[in-house]
Amino acid sequence: MTRMRRLTAGLALALLAAGCSATGRPVDLASIASAQRPEPVGVVVNPPATTGAAAQVPECDPAASLRPAGLPGPGAMPAGSTMRTIQDRGRLIAGVDQNTFLFGFRDPTSNTIAGFDIDRVREIAAAIFGDPNKVQFKVITSAERIPALQKGEVDIVVRTMTATCARWVDINFSAIYYVAGQRVLVDKSSQITGVDQLGGQRVCATKGSTSLNKLRESPAPPVAVAVDNWSDCLLMLQQGQVAAVSTDDTILAGMIAQDPNVKMVGARFTQEPYGIGIPKANVDMVRFVNAVLEKSINSGSWATSYGTWLTEAVGQVAPPTLKYRD
Ligand code: GLU
């Protein structure tokens, strides 16, 4: 080989090693189309229904709870009561969310969990201890709410939880402290205008939510994409991995407050009355929590809390009228 030819061959090798072709154009080592955006952990497409057959659920008024029987003063919970056990322990254990903006979310500036649901927890702690901070928060997913109460891992669940007759079989609920409704969230550029247009499309909801069940029952059933947290749904919508998110308008309003590129469409197609979940055996705690809710509504603290978190995003509403079955 002449000296010149050796030089040319050497240059071509160097260009190849640098990822360039001999013509000077870059070589695509991986096709862009193969670079998939990662999905959140735990995504399941069209999971089987976990709730029992509707026929086994007794008819009930899910909004009717147990009437309060007085409100003992802070630090003076009656001997032998569930509240006394909590008082003696020194902290209320509450199952909450940290991924739902406005209801239960981690405030990055204070690194504390805050929101409308969290205010309800603090009122109950204040009623037991005279101190709203005597709380241990346990962050749980939608699907973990009922098991956490059944296993006694938490005293209460305050987590955008709809009171339903099926859930009343397994746990107790307080009176209703807010009524939400299921709607649809899409990208601002989407042509979808409501739930009836979601047939065959990928739609996100959390496992163990009423939202997921309602999508399954839809006359135009979508491909249900089930995740652990509502924030996973927003991420999947932003990444174009689902066509829509469908759940309570309250939760969707929190997503809109975080992302100007999404919009809510269609009317409410369910009623989601929120109750505080309490273990089935702790009837005294249900009456106590309802006394705290009554006090919160009558004193104006419910309205102050609503104003802080929800008036701007959701609109003005009056406090609910508490309802009892006995
Ligand atoms: N309110 C609905 C439910 O209790 C959806 C909200 C949620 O899962 O956090 O299932």
C-alpha cells in the first residue's frame, strides 16, 4: 500500500469510529422511533374487576352515617373508646395521598403534606389532642385504602374516597364532607368532548377507584390503563401514552392547576360523595368524627379550608348537609 492509500484508509476508520459515515453524514446508531418514553411503575392494561358481584351488595344510602353523640373535650377521650386508644398512643394515624394536588399533596416548599383532605385530618387530631399536628401520615394508594383500614394500620382514611354501598360492607364512613363527580381530562389539542367518545381509546384511572369501575361499565368501553397514583395518569397523558384521564372533577382540577396544556371536557357523569373511612368495628369513632365535621361546618372552618384549596379551581359551593341513618 502506498503511503497515501494507508492514510485514506486510516481516515475512513477514524470517521467510522467517531460515528460518521465516509460521506460525512451522521450514522443513526438507534432509530428515534425505538426510544420509548418509560411508563410509570405498575401500569396494568384492562385489569380484571376486583369488586364483588353487584348482586351481593345490599342496597343502602351511602351518604347516611351515624349520628354524633356529643364531643368530648381535647385530651379527655372517654375510657375504653377508640379515641382514648388514639389519645394514649399520642398520635392519630391517617391514611392519605401525597400525589393529589389540592386534596393531599406534598408541598415542595414546606416538605409537608397539605390540602383539603389533610385539613380534615388535622381537625380530628385537634379534637382528640388539642393539637392539629399530632398526626402520623401514612401515604396510601387508592387500592390500599380499604385493606389499610381492615388491617388496622390506620385510624382513618381521608383520601378523596367515595362512600359506596359496596365499600360500606367492608368499612364505615363518616358523613359526606364534599360531593365530587367523574369527568374526563384530555390534552388541549384533543377533539374528544366527553366520555362517550372514549370507546377503544386508552384511558387512565387508578386501581381500586370508583373511576376505573365506571369506565368499565361505560357503553363505549375504553381500554382501561390502571395505575397506582393519579400523578401517574397526568404523566401518561403528558407523554401521549393515554388519550384521556377520567376521575373526580376535583382531582382533575388539581391536574389543570399544574399543567396549562390539559382541559376538562363533558359533564359530570357520576356523583362521588366523599366520606372519611373508618374501620368497621370503630362505631364510636364514626360518631366522634361526625361531631368534628359538624363543628367544622358550624364554626366556618370547613368554609375557610374550602376557600384556601378549592374555590379558585373548583368553584364556590356551600358546605354539605350531614345525613344520618340513626
Ligand atoms: N373518589 C374516587 C374513589 O374513591 C376516586 C378517587 C381516588 O381513587 O382517589 O375511588
